[in-house]
Amino acid sequence: MLTLDEVVVCHRALSQRRGSDIRIGPVSLAVAPGEVVGLVGPSGSGKTTLAEVAVGLRQPDSGQRLWYDKPTTAWGWASPPSVRRRAQLVPQHPHLATDPRLTLGRSLALVRQRHRLDPENVATWLERCEVAEDLLERRPDEVSGGQLQRFVLARALCLGPELLVVDEATSAQDAITTAAIAATISETAAAGVGVLFIAHDQRLVERLCDRSAGLTG
């Protein structure tokens, strides 16, 4: 389904090495339908950047992203909505994936209307991701980071993606919620969805993933 073939990305560092060029890769990995592949590495090693390449948001400087063995030629908003829907990213910082002016309910309603989603299916995913109904009346800055992360996960799953890229979705969760999210990801993979699971927690990756790849800082 997804193959990253010798992908290299270069960008300006936003950390202590501000102004220097950071090179990520070359990285090669593949995710098949129904498979959970882990990606681990220290902060600043490029995991989030690779997540953006994996879903087609960022074009690499070299190498290829293959989607069902076909090279990706349209990136980001240049790609049709029907194509973008097939690969969903749950970002490490969920506020970047929400409009601060809208309540969560309004944000979800826009997605539901645009893609003609089944309201019952949407409600099911909200429940499975432990998104309480009263949270939908609030704006992103009125909920905790963990609550917002679970909302973004539920919204992504509502779209019925073929590939789900999860970037540190359990970093702001307690142990019980982390276990629930891990169970949801396992069930999603069991239904045939390919999952790229990015995390710092090596033990969680070993427990959840079929196999894993690592990045060095």
C-alpha cells in the first residue's frame, strides 16, 4: 500500500541548531493493509516530517513515495480530496489540525457534510475514542491536549482511511486512555487499515506493532 523508497528530506532546524540544514534519511519503509508499523526515534530525528511525507503532505527532496506501487506526483492541496481522504494523519500537535474559531462539533460537521459521512458511524468513532458529547460544544483552546488529540483521531477514523499515520497520539494520555487508543488502533488494523504508529514509548511500540523502524537524531 505505502512505500517510502530511499526518502530524503532537508529542512531548516527550528531548535538549538537554528539556521542549519537538517537532513533526514535516506529512509525506506513499507506499510501493508492491516499492518501496524512502528516508527521510533528521539525528538528532532524527523519522525513528524516523515509522517507528513507518508500521507502526501510534504514532498521529499529525493526518493519516492509509492501508493499502491505508483509514485506520488501531486502533493498537499494539489492532490484531490478523494485521494487525501485515503491517507489520514493524526498529528503530534492536534491544535494544528483544528480551526481555533470553530467548536469541535462545527469542525466535525463540516467534514461530515463535505464527505457525506454516516452520522451513526461518526458517533461510533467518537465513542470509541472517548470523546464526550459535551466536548463538541467547545473550541480547541477550551479542551485539554489529550481531549483534542482523541477528537482528531476520531475525526480521521470517521473518514474511513486506508492508511492511518498516528504521530505521538498517546503522548498526552494517561495509562488507561493510552490502552484504549492502542486497542482502537489494533481494531482498525484488523479491519484492513494500514497504520504507521509513531511514538517515543518503545515498549508500547513493541506491544502494538507488527514490526518497527528507527531513526537516529
